[in-house]
Amino acid sequence: MMMSTNKGSLVNTREMSPGKSWRIGPDSEHPNLMEQHARYSHRFYQKHFPNNTVYITSIRDPVKWFISFVDFMKAYRGVNPRQVLEEDVLFYMERDHITGMQRQVHNNFLQWLGFDVYKSSIRKEVDEYIHFIDSHFLLVMITEYFDESLVLLKRLMNWSMADIFYTYANEAVKKSGTVLTSDEKRKLLDKDHNLGDWLLYQHFNKSFWEKISKQEEFHEEVAVFKKLQVKVHDFCFSEELKENKDIKLEIVTQWERNTVQWLFVDTDCLAIRVRNGKAEEFSKALDRYCPFRYQAKQGRRKGQRWKSKH
């Protein structure tokens, strides 16, 4: 993962262990932003982040994730989801331990949240860890309800609607034709494999809708957001914008902090325009606003050592 402060300090670690991390920038700075994939370690984050840090993550139906992981992420080349379930050498494949992950397709989400996958068969351990996550995360978003998740996140964080517009990256061109049988789902979700992820998903799917039930005019705002999402996407990719970088899009909704919210081309569209699955313009923007990040990249190109263990 990478963590950055508002003054440009970065921490880069690929493992849960605090001893396996590197810092770029002033040691005195405490990070206030994290980007990239990261495995949750409560002890590690307590050490590097302030006490008022807000934790947010997202999860997905474990059956749908499994099919997507095999079919679209090409985790097993030339193999379909059904073959992975049938062949133990594939189903019990170990993960790359650089990330601290253990099993390839067993309780993936719990592993990313820091759970020891070898305790998966102990129901008490799973239940306690789910409640532990619930007590430390402000929101666990549900991928199947992504727009609803973003609007809820906006409200909980007191953000503007302009903060949650998005575009898809690495989206599957066509839907998978794989449909698992009842027996295959039963094997995938049994207590030794992915029951933990299924319990995790059920728990937070329930709490997700409980949070929404307490919100006023929530579904009305989601409907408006979906319409504006299309409008913003068309604007950011428009030929008119390519020819005139000074034009801007006005957004007015009853849920904004201000009466009028402007979308400026040089900031808001940067993260929305994605090319070949990578937000290249957004990366350039980070270089601009995070000087240590830019200097570190230049140092690597020149063969300088910018990373030091701490």
C-alpha cells in the first residue's frame, strides 16, 4: 500500500508487518491518505495513522467474486471456475506471500481485512473478527450496490457529489457464462473455504441497508446521482472539452452543501478519464500536488536510492 500526507510524505509497504515498510519523505509526517491495494492490519495502521482515521472498504458476493477472479483476472490461465473447484491442486493454491495473503480463493475478503485464513473453520474466530471489523470501519461498501454505496459514503463523510463521480476501469467486456450448480456453491462456501466471506457479506449487506433506512430522501438522491454520473462522464470525454479546456460543467442539486457546485476540467475530470485501465492523468496530478512522489520517481529513473527501511 502507499500512504501520503498533505505535505507529500509517502509510506510504501507490501506486507502487514511494520518491519517490511519503507518511507519516502519526512519521518516526522503522519500519513493522512492511503492509496493502492492494502491489507488491513489494525496494529500497523494505529502506529502510522492518527486516532481519528476513518476506515472504509468494499466487499462483493463471494460467488460472483470467485467467478470474476478466475474468468476475468486470469488468475488461472486457461482454466474456468468449475475446473478450479474440481481440482484440489488449483482450489488449494497458495498465494504470493509478499502481500501476506495465504490461500488464492479461500475467504479472499477476510484475508484482505487481516484475518488468518487457516482459522476459517473456527466459526467463533470468524464471527469475532467480523464484529472487530464492524467496530473499526465507518463503512463497508457493497460492490453490487456501488452507486448507493457512494452516496452513503458522501453523506457519512459530508462530501460533495462532485467527490464521488467515477468511471470504470478493467471492466469485463462480456459477462461470464459460468453458472455454478448448487453443489459447487456449497463446496465453495463451506466452512473450510469461503463460509467466512459469505458470513462477512451477509453481515455487512444487512448493516448497509440498515444505515440507508435511517437516511432521508436517500433513494431520490441516488436516482439524481445516476443521471448526473452519465452527464459528467459524457462531459469529461466530450470532443468539446478536448477543444476547449476552459469550459466547465455546472451541477445543482438540493443535496449539495452549496447552491452551485462546479466541475473544473483540470481537477475533477483527471480521475474520471481512464485509459487502458489506468488513471494516467490522475497519476500526473498526484505528481504535481505531491512533490515527494514526483522526486522519488525521478530518483528511481536516475538510479538514486529514495527508499530506506525504518
